[in-house]
Amino acid sequence: MSDVISLNLQVWKQSSIDDPGSFEFYSVKDISIHISFLEMLDVVNENLQKEGKDPIAFDSDCREGICGTCGFVIDGVAHGPLAKTTVCQLHMRHFEDGQTLVIEPFRATPFKVVKDLVVDRGSFDIIIQAGGYVTVSTGNAPDANNILIAKDNAEDAFDSAACIGCGACVASCPNASAALFTSAKISHLSHLPQGKIEDDQRVKGMVEAMDDEGFGNCSNHAECEAVCPKGISISNIALMRRNLIKTIL
Amino acid sequence: MNQINFLKISSVLKKIIIAVTGLSLFLFLIIHLLGNITLFTGNPPGKDFNQYAHFLESFGILFTIAEMGLLGFFVLHLSTALYSNFINTSARNTKYAVSSYAGGKSKKTYGSQTMVITGVVLLVFLIWHVLQFRLGIHYDTTYLDFNDGQPIRDLYKNVTQEFTNIWVVAGYSVAMTMLSLHLGHGFWSSFQSLGIHGRNFTRITYSISYLLGTIISIGFLLIPIYIYSIN
Ligand code: HEM
Ligand code: SF4
Ligand code: FES
């Protein structure tokens, strides 16, 4: 097996928020199978720049799969074909020589396409501002282990806290629902004593913000869990619903 | 602020309404199916069924209240579901050129994506179904040993008249296929919507969901097929 492949890329190009946008075709050769998908786009962009053409805009930061900045849809699957993997950690060895790939930005009405594959996920910040925090009085840092937390609770909280806010759940949801992201943030704090006391106002505020931002409603397709690079479970969504029911009862 | 807006029910609450009403309709379907077993028994044919129907109607006002409640659940279920679907559609103004299935933990199926279509077909079917039987022609029959020999409604005659028409049987087959898909996603989904989730619980309810939907649909479908075949 050769260590380089050729690809046919069908990439969404859109110059600004107001531009309707369209697909652009790129034929790329001599791509090492050892580089990541983003590095592959770097190579494409380098060549485009040499030819004086507009490079493909995409977001990235850590390139280690931990910051949640990168993300787009490859052949209809957010973050591409490999489970629990962001596009920055997706390596070209998972693709075949001569393969045609359709690359689109995360699509949801609240996620505006800024340029090409770059989307504005500011709606997630608004959801967090509506309750994704704990209220603590400032002052000296408290002693460690002042508040005892059972191991299981700590583990559950950590599983939910693994969400990196990439938005793939929204992108893959047939309804563009933000339920997985929002519920991961709610569960993370709800599993801990420091967060539990603000459960009611948190779930009300965050669900309201989620709805106001224009995300769809969850229909339990669970496609979000399948594309989530951190494998966040839809059990978080069930917890969010339980917490909301508790505020009514 | 603080303005009461009845249309602004939270997305989570909408899903709870759809689930509670959906599960109740599911329960109704099971009772309806069990009651309909009387179509297969009785001598002369139809006696058990007509007596069962008469027994239900004999509750008078209570029966009417139950019927209205059922109607209310239907209206609540489908109006909340349709309204929710309208919001879902506008949450993605620009569609993807390619959409696919991620596999793995995904529960996105043909059934889960066609809930509105199967639901609307069921709605049309249910209107037809109620017109055929509940509001159908009123025939009378008497059984010497029942109701002091006084006439009761011969609903069995309506049923046999309808189900000897191959097109009616075909229509029911289509509707029951829709029902199996709708319940296939709807059953496990209702629990998830109500916040009832567990590693094993969800695995089991999901894996029996489409099976249950299919069993119930086939159960109902046996009625027109049986009546058609004996006439
Ligand atoms: C025999 C009658 C029916 C039964 C037993 C039934 C049952 C159910 C159940 C159990 C659910 C799942 C609830 C959940 O996921 O939380 C559901 C969802 C749904 N139903 Fe029905 N249903 C029936 C008729 C209808 C009708 C007439 C419509 C008309 C439009 C409809 C539209 C929907 C839709 C769109 C959903 C999905 C909502 C969502 O995913 O958010 N259903 N149904
Ligand atoms: S839940 Fe998963 S897919 Fe959604 S934002 Fe968090 S990490 Fe990304
Ligand atoms: S660039 Fe940070 S997760 Fe991909």
C-alpha cells in the first residue's frame, strides 16, 4: 500500500454571511496518509495560495481533539467517518485513494456560516450564560476535599464535562437540536453538590436560552451521540428532562 | 417579560406532552386490540363482538367522557408534534447536500425520520376509521338471551361489509405499516422523552420497540384479512 493518496474534494465555499455560497471542486494529489484531515486541508491551501487562489477557510486551534474549535461535515457525517474523533484527529489513512468527499459546514439556523467551513457558534455561549455555571462567593480558594463527592458522582460529572462544545451534535441532528450540548453542561454541574443547589434555575434558564436561540427540539434520533467526539451519552438529555420535570412538580 | 404566552412551551415540555399522550394512545391501542379479539369468537359470528360493543356503550355518559378524553389526547399529541416539527424544520434553513447515518450509537432510522409523515397518514386513516365504524350505518340485531331480547347495534355487520372490499383491506394494510413505523420509534422514545433512561432499560426498550410496533400492527391487520378470507 502506497503512503500517498489522491482525493476529489467537493468543498462548500461562501465568502461571507450574506453570500449564498456554492460547492467548489478540488482535485488533490500526493496526500500522505499519516497527516490529519486538517493538515490535508493545509496542504490544499498552500497549493491554492501558490496559485494565487482563495484558500479554504476552516477553524482549528489545539489540533489535539480537546478544544472543540474544529469541525465540519464529511459525506454527511459531522467530524467524518471515525467515531469519537474530531476532524483534527482524523487521519488520512481512513480514506481511500481516489475517494470523492463532500465537505460542508455545520448547518443550523443559529450557526451562521461566517466563511466557507467556519461557523459562528456564539449561541452556545448564550446557553452557558443562562446557567452553565455555579454561583460562588469569591475570596480565598476553599480547601480541597472540603465537600466530599462520591466517586460515581465525580465520574458521571466528568463524563458530562468532557463535552468540548464543538457543535457536532447540533450539526448532525435532523432537527438541529442543541439538546446534547445543553444537557451535558446541565448534567456536569447537576452531578456535583456545588452545582446541584442551582439545578432548577439552571435547567429552566438554559432550556429557555436553547429554545430562544432557534435550535430545534430533540426527537431522540441519538445521531448526536454517534458523532460526538467525546461520546457524550443521550442519558444526559434524559437527566435534563428529569430536572425540568422536577421544577414543575 | 412574564407575559403569559401559551405557544411558548419549552421544547422539553413539548416532548413530555407528546410522550405522555403517545404512550396513552399506545395503551389505548392495546386495549382496543384485546377487545377486538371478540371478532374471532362467538356463535353466531359477531355475537361476542356486538355484545362487547353494547357493553361499552352501556356505560353511557362515562363512555362518552372516555371517548372525548381519547379525542383530546389525539388532538394534543398531533398538534404538539406538528408544532414542534414546524420549529425543527426552521432550525435548519439551509439543508445539507449530503446526509448520512453515523451508525454506532445512533438510533436514527427510517421510522424516526418519518414520524410526521406516518403520523399524518395515521390521522387521515383514523378519521376514515371513525367514519366507517363509530359513525357508520346503524344496523340492529337481537339475541334472545341478551339484553332481554331487545335489539342492539349490529356493528359486526358494518365490519364485515367494509372488510369484504379488497380496497378497504389494502387501505388498512398501508395504515398499519405506518403504525408499525410510528410506534417503532415512538415506544422507546417516549421513555427517553420522560427522562427515563438506563443503560439496560434503554437498550431493552429500543430493541423491542420496532418489534412491538410490528406485532401490534399485524394484530390489527389480522382482523380485515380474516374477515375478508371467510367471506
Ligand atoms: C395511533 C395513534 C398514535 C399513537 C399510538 C402515537 C404514538 C406516539 C408515540 C409513543 C410517540 C413518541 C413520543 C416521544 O418520542 O416522546 C409519538 C411521536 C410522534 N407522533 Fe404520534 N402517535 C399516534 C398518532 C399520531 C398522529 C395522528 C400524528 C399526527 C400528525 C402523530 C405525530 C407524531 C409525531 C410528529 C411524533 C414525533 C415527535 C417528535 O419526534 O418530537 N402521531 N407518537
Ligand atoms: S456534546 Fe459532543 S458533539 Fe455536542 S458540543 Fe459537546 S462534544 Fe461536541
Ligand atoms: S482543533 Fe481543537 S478539537 Fe480540533
